[in-house]
Amino acid sequence: MDESIALFGGPGTQAGMPPSSSIAETASADRPGERMARELALVHAVAREELYLHYQPQVDLRSGEVVGVEALVRWHNPVLGEIPPHDFIPMAERTGQGHAMGQWVLQAACQAAKRWHQKGLSPIRMAVNLHPGQMQQADIACAIESIVMKSGLDPHMLTIEVTEDMLMRDLDHAASTLGDLQSIGIQIVLDHFGTGYAGLACLRRLPVDVLKIDRALVPDVTASTEDVSILRAVIDMAHSLRMKVLALGVESDGELALLATNQCDQMQGMYFSAPLAESELIALLHAKRRLPETVLGRHARQRTLLVVDDEENIVASLRRLLRRDGYHIITAHSGQQGLQRLAENDVDVIISDQRMPGMTGVEFLRRAKELYPHTVRMVLSGYTELQSITDAINEGAIYKFLTKPWDDDRVRGHISEAFSHKEMADENRRLDREVQEGARELAHVNGQLKRLLECQREQIHREETSLVIAREVLENLPAPVIGLDQEGMIAFMNSDAEALFDGATGLLGQPVESTGSAALAALWHTRDGHHHEIELVGQRFMGVCRDMQGRAHARGSLMVLTPHISSEKGAS
């Protein structure tokens, strides 16, 4: 996938490609004449206000609410019509327009987010993709901060998305730049994680808040065990590094169920919404659209039991037996059908027959363990294939093995115990998530405080350096210089001033009147910034005294005495 397409629009349907784009259009764009026309038009696209933004919602997988949007650039030319992102974004790279386009996107996105807040909409984060050329800019952090400040948007409401290869070009510069942005509250997202080559060591160095995993890492219920394990490992790694995880390109119930089960934090994709025009997004936000409670596992619900058996009479018998216990019972007649039920329902306990066509009970429960590891799984079978069942129990795929025919009370007791076990484990995971979330937030705040202290230390160091330089300048001026505080106490005298008063360093900390010169005292009281002729220790000077203004108020006064040269002496 072309990096620049990922930057602004994303691949395929994720780019929210306008309906006018087609294979024929792409082919026509390759004709030299039409390609040149588009390139010439693109040069003026920003100035002629032909670019506009669409926004794709980002949804929290715990609350189900929209917590952010990603800004995606679009181009409509009055002559050429709608130009698809996969055409004009690589074109912008080739023609050197990418940087200007990136600046425009950032400005337009910040202004839009501020506009929505002024309309009374709940504040959501605005995510903007950084252009590769912008990342190489030495003062990019200051430039972004300036744009944010001019828009009036709270920096905490802005997210900057960067790709792995952008960072790897100059890791030290990237870490410094992202740290500067993060220090003012901007959230940093590592986009399309899994398609580049950022290793764990790099991630530890980079100030990243969110890993945005690529669609290639988002499996569904038909995915292999290895794919699900990779997803879980990435999420666990991110959480261990105090990062959140956002899944890109979610399109189905099965994908969403796996993400929620494996504690993914947020999602973005066609399952919830395509990229929207501003008016459409505002309507969605006003309607408070969110993910259904059923897919989040946070709604009040009955204990849910999945019964899987290829014999209808066994399923019916278990339904009659267990209905009295108040369970929500769903059924399936094969392992494959059982996997489909798991994708459609939030199941707590599974009880499965062993001998079924196509997929044995052990095979089904192993698969269920990989996809939905928090379920409690039991086998109920009249066939004692001890080796395979023992292996499954030892590896954790099966919680208990129950035999047919069964004792009603014992089966009911085992299933009740399984639900209690599940609820205790759920509560422990909930508490663990809250602890981890608190730890992530604390680490984030500590990081911001650390960077703030570093900035303050740097500022203090710069001010101290400036003070030393200023003192050296005053010390080396070829004229007496006296610094006084707001009360008229002498705070500084350069060497010429000390020589004027016979090296009287004892005057420091004394009022100006202690010099014994009424003219000098009068000059301080005047402090009008004008030159006055005064006589001091037998010498005539042109003296000037003015207040030194700090950022908020006067910080004392400075007095400079220059030898007075009379016109008669000058004429001779």
C-alpha cells in the first residue's frame, strides 16, 4: 500500500472513496494529457478552495461512544470533477504539493473541531495525519502548536497520526518532536502499526499514546489461531507500554467481538460508519449514535449458556432441565454453528457434545478458547475418548468433562459452579483493566509533568544565561551604570560606577541617597528617560534614568552616566 495514500485517505473502502471513482477513471488518469491536467490543477487546489474534508468516527469499545474522528482529505475540481484520493495524494507527493496539503488539512481540521465545540457538541478528538515532509521539518512542533493556538482548539482535543517509516528515518528527531507535541497535550498515534518495522525497542523510545493496528491484524471468527494470537500479543504489548489500541478497518460483528474480547480499546471502520461529510457527522453526533450494548458486554443481561450437540433430543432435554435456573440458553447443532453463535452472542458458559460431524467437541472448544478465552467450556459426552479430552483439559481448553447419561442435579450444580467461576474471573479482569487504565493515565500525566519540568529547566537555564550575558554587557559598558530596585536601593554597579565612588562596593544594598549626591537622588526620583546634566564628585555627566519593564510590571530602574562635553571645550 502506498504510504501517502495511508496518510490522508487510507486504502480501499477505508478511504471512503467517492462514488465517482472507478477503474475506468483510474485508467484515464494514467493518460499523459489527463495526468498533466490534474497535476496542474492540483497546484492551485488549495488556493482555489477545492479541497475539503470527510471525517470517519472512532469509537470507544468500553462505552460504545464516538470519542474521535479522523480527518480525510478530498478534492473536487470544477472541471475534472471528483478526484479519488488514490490518484491525487501520490500526485501531491510527486509534484511537491504534499507539504502544503498537510498544512491545509491541519488548519481546516482544527477549525472544524473548534466550530463543533462552539455549536455545543460534546468535545471529541480530531485526528490528523502528518505528512512525511512535515515530520522532517525542524520546527514542526512549533508550527503545529501555532496552528492549534490560532484556531482556538484545546490541544488536548487534537491527535497527530504518524506512520512507522516516517519515524524510522530519524528516530531521535521523531522522538524529540513527538515529545514536544505531547507535552502541550496533543495525543500521538502510531498509524497502521504492523505494516512497518518499528520494533519493541523503538516503541519504548517513542512518546506514543495509541497504537493504531492495521486492518491486516484484525481477524474474524474464521481466522487461524495464529492470527488471533498475534492480535492478542500486540494488544497486550501495547497495554504493557501504557498505550491504548485502536483497530482500523473493522467491518463485521465477528471482528468486533474478537477485538472486544481481547480488550482492544477503540475501533474505526465501515462497521460503524464510512467517512462522512461535516453535516452528516454533526447529525450522527447530535443523535448520539453509539455501538449497541450487546457487542460491548456491558449491558445488564442474563447468564448466557451455549449448548452444542448434533442430537436435537439432547438439546431439548438440556433446555428443559436448565430453564428453571434462569439462564439465557442458545443452541447450535455443530461446531461451526457454535462458532457463529459465539460471534453473535456474549456467551459465558459452553457445554458441548464430543462426537459431532465435521468438528469434534474438543476441536470446537479449542477453537472457542482461542477466539473467546474468557468463556468457561465443558464437554458432555457418552464417549470416553480419554486421551484427547485429557489433553484438552490439561491445556485449558476444557474446564470439566461430564458424562452421558447425566444426573440432573449434578449437571445443574456443575453449570452453576461454572457461571460463578466465570463471574469471579470477569470481576477480576474488570478490576485489572481499571488498574491498568489508571496506571496508563498516571504514566501519561507523569510523562507530561516530566516534559513540563524539562521545559521549565531549559527556560530557567536560558534566562540564567541571558542574565549572565546582560550583566557582562553592563559591566563592560564604557560609562558608569547603576541598577536600582523599585525602592531606590542600589542593586548593581559596574566597574566604572564603583571607580566613580572610589570602589565603594559598600553602597550595594543602600538607598541612592547614601551616595551623598542630591543630583543622583533627584535623577532616580525623576526616572523620565530623558538626559539631565548633573555634577557628581567634581565631574559633569549627562545622566538618564528609566524604569525597566518586566512582562507584567516594572522591575526597578537603570541609570547610565555619560561624561558631559561642553560646547566650548568641543570648539577649542
